Amino acid sequence: HTEENIENLVIGSGYGGAVAALRLTQADKKVVMLEMGLNWEKEEGKYKPFSDLITPKNNSTWLNKATQAPMMNIARFNKKFTGVLDRMDFENIKVYAGRGVGGGSLVNGGMAVQPKKAYFQEIFPDLNVDQFWDTYFPLAQKELDVNEISDEYYEQTPYYKFARVGESEAHHAGFEIVRVPNVYSFEYMKKEEAGEVPKSALAKEVIYGNNHGKQSLEKTYLKKALETGLLNIQDLHRVDYIKKTEKGYTVYVDLIDTAGLVIAKKTIHCQKLFLNGGSVGTTKLLLASMHKGKMKNFDKSVGSHWGNNGNVMTGRNMVNTLFNRVENESTESNYSTGTGSKQSTIPVSGIDHWEDKKHAFFAEISPLPMGMEVYTALYLVINKVPVPGRISFDPSINDIRIHWEEKNFKHTVDNAKYFIKKMNKANGGTPSGLLWKGGYGPDICYHPLGGAVLGKTTDLYGRVKGYEHLYITDGALVPASIGVNPFLTITAIAEYCMEEIIKSDFQEE
Ligand code: FAD
């Protein structure tokens, strides 16, 4: 058991944590960052390479003897390992999250989507939207290295046949199509296809980590922060709970090994504390600290306004679309059906149906790179969450519960059904046997949001109400849904909060 005294502690190394670390170190503050997952870069990448989708090793999966990704074949392992993709199972919802230095950026599809301005304003009525559009979104895009696929490459590569077919079908069904920016380098991808560099997106790597090409946080924010010499990242450090002390906070940490066993305990005393464990991680820390650390001053909103960004995974079997296509004379599908045996793992297209009052949704045209033609079109549909769920702490299991019921997600399934019905009517297609019973997965959550919402659990800059020098700048601040893939928004909000926190709360030093 060891004890440490430090000034600034950041818990979690995803988007919220990485922005906090960069802006603090750039302001000349020393920072310690704790991350429960592995530092995948340490010891020359000893635990890499990351696994592809088809042949996952145990570094694909967080402390489980089998992979847990949706749709993919299940692989089994002899030993549990602190792998990169976690799935937290609750009663009606399974929440996925990245584990390791870089958090979700290690496993996500890299889609860097700016939300609808009007919806952002609806979700955050107290924020100055123009300031976000002029300053914080462009800043986040720049720091995250966001880029766009060129039309020229998109139109000709076999690896985006799935997206071109998806766009042409959506167009034919009367939907609006948008091209979506990404943090995966499309210059790198072109070189992959030309055989000039090792393949990653074109070699079925994504949710178990990309070995190349993706500008995840350890290559952007965290790299810059480390270059200041003021950031110290400690991996395999899992925070249990926190307590308020006279001068700041005491943080109780379990040090784990790569099998997930607790090998030591650490107590860290800090003056300023930044909680950035992601929506579920941060909310869990707040609730655990309320119960175990006797922190009773939190606002009563802690745990509320939680949602899955209205995520529903759905798809269509396309075998019967060939004949329709010939009739419809839609592009390229005259000659072949299906989505292609070669598929990039990086999504670049979306269907924007947000303005429809009755069925507002945004659907990502997702790849399903199985290495062969599977005649399946896959979509991640994103919806509003008018009735948010809630996270609570249950002392009898010493863990959280997520309250997520039909009233929270029924409309998301209705929207997905409406979407699929229109697509099938225009293009052919039937429910996919590869997917869930009925073809809809509303129990999936790639985009957990909320639990410690901006302006409710915190003030308008992420300062936790009821406590001094306790901050949150991650996805927990966003109430339940933002209408598009969320990390660009999370990064922009973190930038906005950190600017004010550094300006006002570090003055006395
Ligand atoms: P996270 O990125 O989750 O970071 C939290 C970090 O804190 C983690 O590293 C975690 O291990 C650590 N942590 C948590 N609790 C503790 C603790 N108690 N002690 C120590 N460390 C702790 N979003 C998009 O915008 N575009 C996409 O294309 C996209 N694709 C996705 C695909 C997948 C498969 C998944 C799972 C997510 C995807 N997302 C995508 C969502 C996006 O990754 C998340 O919204 C984002 O990572 C959330 O950022 P965050 O900072 O809130 O938390």
C-alpha cells in the first residue's frame, strides 16, 4: 500500500481526460493521469498488435474469456486479459467502452460528426452556440486531426462499395445523404490500398484497436501533453472511490495486473481532481463516492439524464435486391448486389433524417467486414432520447445499475423499423438473419451519455456542484443524446470547460 501527494489528478484518459491533461500541462501544471486499462504503447507495444475482427486474441476483450462484439463470431480464450474493448452488461442495455490510454478513441470508428446546431442548442439551452460553432468545434477538429475522404478515392475504391451502395439505396428511398469526416487518415488508407504501408482499416481492424492509420488520442492530445514533460500517465490504476479532505480529495486506487487481479492499493491525495471516466465511469465514481466516501453534497441530479444516444443497430439482408436494382437502374448495383467482400472498417456516410418531426434519426452506414460477401447492409441508427434513463448505486452488489426500459427506447425501434421498411420498399431486402431476432438491437450502446449533466450536476463549466476543485469534462456532461456520434461534441465541450477552469480556478497560484 502506497501513498502519494499531488496537485492535479485526472482520472480517465479518453476525450475528456485528454483535453484536461493537455490544457493543464500547457498552463504549466503538473498532472498525474490514472487509467484502468493498459498503456498500449508501453514497452515498445508489448501487448500489441491489436486484433482484427475475424481472429481476435485476448487483447481484444476486457477481462472476459470470450469476445462480446455484436454480430461477429465469438472467439474464446484460455485467460482473461485487460483487453481494449469492454462491454458492461446491465438489465436492458449493454454498454461498450474502450479500455486503455486513449479510452474510446482506441476502439471507435473515428467518425467526427458535428451535431445539428438547433439540436445542440436544445440539449444545451444555456450555452452560446455560436461560440461553439466559431471556436470550440473548429478547435476540436484541428486538435483531433479530423480529415475527409476525397470524392475521387471514395468513388473508385472497392473498399467503399458498401457505402456507395448504401448511399444509392438511401437516395432511392428518398433519404438525404451526408458524407462524414473522420480521424482515420484517408491518405494512409490510400497507401494501404496501394500496398505501400501495413494495412489496418483495410485489414478489418477497428473495434479491437487499429494498429495504424487512426489518429487516436495517444497520437494527438495525449502526445502533445506528454511532450510538455508535465504529464505522468499511470496505467492499470483503477479508481474505486473518492473522499473529500480538508485540502482536497483522497482517491482510493486498485492497481491491477493484466489478468484483472488487484495486486496493490494506493491512496492519492490531490488538490484538484478531474473525473473523466466516461459517462458510465464518471457517474459510477460519483455514486460510489456518495456511498463509500460519504460525499453527500452532490446535486440530486447525479445519475439522471442518462441515455444511449438513441442507438439501435439494425440491418437488411440484400440477397433479393439484385433484381430490384436492375429494374431501378441504380448505380453500380446493376452489375452486382451486396456490399462487397472488401470493406474498410471506417464509416464515411450517413443518412440524415433529423428534420422529420415524426421520425427524427441519423443513421450511420456501417461496414460489416467479414472478409466475404455477406449480403448484409448494417446501420447504426441514432435517435433523440425524450425520456432519459437513470444510473443508481446498489450497495448490495457494490456496483451501479442502469435503469433503461421500453419507455426509454421504444421510439428508437419504431424509427429504425420505419427506416428499414422504406429502404426495403424502394430497394428490396429482408430482415437480416445475421442480426438479432427481429433485426433490431436497441440494447446496444456505443454512445453512453449523461449521468452528471452540465448545468445540473455541475455548473456551466464542469465544476461539480457542492464541492470545490472537483471537475468533470467528459461524456457524462451530455444529457442522454446529441443526435450524432458524440466524441467531437465531448471534445468541444471539454475545451470550453477547461478554458474557463484554467482562467479562473488556477489564479491564486
Ligand atoms: P471514454 O473515451 O470512455 O474514456 C474514459 C476512460 O476512463 C477510459 O479509458 C476508461 O478505461 C477510464 N476509466 C473509467 N473509469 C475509470 C476508473 N474508475 N479508474 C480509472 N480509469 C477509468 N463516437 C464517435 O463520435 N464516433 C465514432 O465513430 C464512434 N464509434 C464508436 C465505436 C465503438 C465500438 C464504441 C465503443 C464507441 C464509439 N464512439 C464513437 C463513442 C466514443 O468513443 C465515446 O463517446 C467517447 O470515447 C467518450 O469519451 P469520454 O471521454 O467521455 O470517455
